[in-house]
Amino acid sequence: MKRISPILIAVLGIIVGALAVTTYNAYRLRKHYYNVQYDNWRKLNLILDQVDKNYVDTVDTEGVTDAAIVAALAKLDPHSVYMPPVELGEAETDLAGNFDGIGIQFNVPNDTATVIEVIPGGPSEKAGLLQGDRILKVDDKVIAGVGFPQDSMVRRMKGPAGSKVKITVGRGKEIIPFDITRGKIPVHCVDASFMANDTTGYIKLSKFSKTTFSEVNAAATKLLAQGMKKLILDLRDNTGGYFDQALLLSDMFLERGDEIVYMQGLHRKKEEYKADGKGILRDISLAVLINESTASSSEIFAGAIQDNDRGTIIGRRSFGKGLVQEPLYFSDGSGVRLTVARFYTPSGRCIQKPYSDDYRYDIYKRYSGGEMYDADSIKVDTTAAYKTVGGRTVYGGGGIIPDVFVPVDTTRASDFYIACNRKATQMRFSSAMFDRYKGTLSGISDFDELNRFLDSMDIPSKFREYASRVDGITCTTEEWKVTEDYLLPQLRALIGRYSKLGEDAFYKMYLGVDTTIRKAIELE
């Protein structure tokens, strides 16, 4: 027998080795072939399990899990979201009706937090903080004059009730440290309530928190005692909150049996909610103010009022969120807000706007499309037409369209006004005026007295001098004439906020330049 060539042996070896590897790989593939079905989420679980067991490096399990959850929810709808512990805690606190903290309200007009209100009975009042104090340090952290973010200031001041924090303030030429024990601080959702004239009340509602009904009920009772026959309920920039509070608020205005809203989803049977007819405002004329940031629970209320022909909706088209979220909580403090149903107004319309890739930029599209300036530019889905109780036609498919449209007012925005806005000159001027007139302003609790004091201040000349000296912004006499009617009420409102009247003073003094409120009063 002839000898086999060494080269041939080598070639055969390579072929046999390749076959062996191929066979082994095929064996491995067969061994690790998993039967998956998309309807039971097994594929996702298997992948995460394999990453955990076989990935080449150490895995950040928390980060990978959170990323997978975020990516999965992003395929559903824009409002089904995962919230890490800190974000969920802040969201819950905002709607809870109270939070743990030191009990102050502040502005940051000159890169320094300035106390504009010390909450009565709160930890700061007990410790001795005063309106007008400049907050220089929180514990050992300097926060004044260093560009410290305002949200970070809030986080440093907040903390569990019973814990301590050192707040160092500047008061005139003195620097004073205060050791404050944090406590439970009430959070109000009624920003302001007062009589706009002899018969018209005004309530500004910022959110639907756990205390919304009780706060509005208390404010309305006060206004009724002052002779209120008509109410302007301001829901502009109110992004919603608790569903049950929207029901309770609607119930205050509707008759027994009037439908408020109904909900329905694939896994949620239809649930209808109707008024009980016991509300204290059933006989009060009503105007509801909305805008592009009015959303969710605010839209439930506005839809109920509009569809029952109970009041007049004034302003601009609302945001368009017609989805109901249900919270899911996890032991690590995180949670999920999962959309479980859609809500429908009494006429049967869902006001949820269409999902799109640029969903979050819808408001910018409204500006660019002219909708904010012209009612005829509102994109109405005529295929989603419904009838109110009185037979009027209303439309779904993208927010509540107001009965009376009020455009964004840009007619009086002069170059001087725009330049002041860019540098927040008005805010810093009002803070400077409080420093100068603190003794008087802090003691004023009457609107007439406040107006007399502001009249005596000669605000126009003082503001123009301040804007020129501090910010280098000047204007001609003619330009001031164009700007004054728009700017002066704003300045009076900002300064008036430092009085004991607080936000009531701010909103009441701003009435003169608020075209939406003016329209509501005119319709009386």
C-alpha cells in the first residue's frame, strides 16, 4: 500500500475539524433553540435571563431592566411611562396636598432665592424666617450667586418631616443661620380666589390634587358670601391630576342625573359617572378658561360643562389627553403609569389627539400653523362630530375646542418689553421695590390700600430708570406709550404679590391685561 502524503493528511484534518466545529455549532443551536410566543412576553424574559447568565462583562441589572421597561412602554402610547423612584416621588408629592419641607415660597430674581411667603404655622415661621430674606446657604452648600439650579434648591430644602436643615439667610446687612426642623407643609391647588367685580368671582385652579374639591368649595363659599352670581374658573395651564377630583368639581355645577364622563377600555368595562345634584354652584353662571396646556382631568371637567351646555368655554383648544392612567408601584420606589382606558365626554367624544412621531411638539405646530392666533386655523376633525344636550355641534379627536376663541396677544409686545422679558427685568425690579418698601408692603392686606400705595410709588419712572441702570435697556417716550398699558399692570401685580394679599393681588392686578379674563367678564 502506498504511503499517504503528509499534506493530504493535513488537509483531511482541517476538513474533519471544520465538520466537527460545524456539527458542534449546529448541536448548540439546536440545544438553545427556544420556543417563543409573543403573546406571553416569554421572548423578553428569555433575553434578559440570558444576558444575566452569559454576558461577557458585569451587567448593570437595574439599568438594563429600566431601559427595557422604558423601551417597551414607548411602543404603547405617549402617556404610559415608567417613573424612577425620585421622579415618582416628586410627582406623587405634587398631587398629594402636602409635602415634607420647611414651609416657604421663594423666587430667584437675581441668582439668589428670595423668600416671598412664609407659610403660617410652618417650620420656617416658627424658626423666624421672614419675607424678603435672601437664602445664601442650605446646610454648608452655597446656593446664592453661583448659578445654582432652582429645582436643586427645592430638593435640598425638602426632606423627611422631623429631619433638620440649616438655612443661612441675608437680612439687610446681617447674615443669620437658622436651624429648622422640617414638617408637613400643605400644598394648595387654588392659587387665587377673589371678586373680579361686584358680581363676578374668579378662581384660579392650578392642578387636581387630593384637596381640590375641598379648596374650591371653601373658595366658592367665601365668594358666594360676597355676592357672587357668576364664576370665572381658570383652568389654563392646569395639566390635570386625580380623576375623582374632576368628578367632584363637575358635580358642584351640574343637576342630578347629568352625565359627567364615562370610561372604557379593552380590559375595562364601561363605567359611567353622573352628578348627584347637590352641588352648591348649580345656579351660578359659569365661564371656564382653557388653553393649550389644559389637559386630562381639566378636560374632563371642561367637556362635562360644554356637553351639558352648563357654561361657556373660553380661550384656545386644550391639550387633547383623553387617556386614563392607572399607577403600578414597585418595592424599590419606582412605578408605572399605565393607560388602561379612554375617557369620553357626555356626548360620546374622546378628545385624545392622534399619536404621532412629533406628538410632544404639537404645541409648536399649533404656533407655526397659525392656530394660536386665528380660530379658523384650528384643525377640526369633522368626522368626529357630536351633539351637546342642547343640540350644539362639538368635535372630538383632539382637545376641547372653546366656544369663544381668544388668540395669543402679540400686539403690544414692543422691543423694549421683549428685551425686559429676556433679562427678567420686571421680576428683579419688583424684588428691589420690596427691599425698599418692605415695611409698608408687608403690612398691606386690603386691595384699595395696596392700589393707593402703588399709585404713590411712581412705578413707570422708577422702572425705566432701573431697566436703564441695571440692564442697559432704554426706550423712547413713544415706545413707552405703546408698552405702558401692557407692562404697568404686570409690574403692579409683581410688586403687589409681596403684600399680605399674595397671589390674590397678583392675579387681580393682572386682570387688566389678561384678554381671556376680560372676554369672560364682557360676556356677562
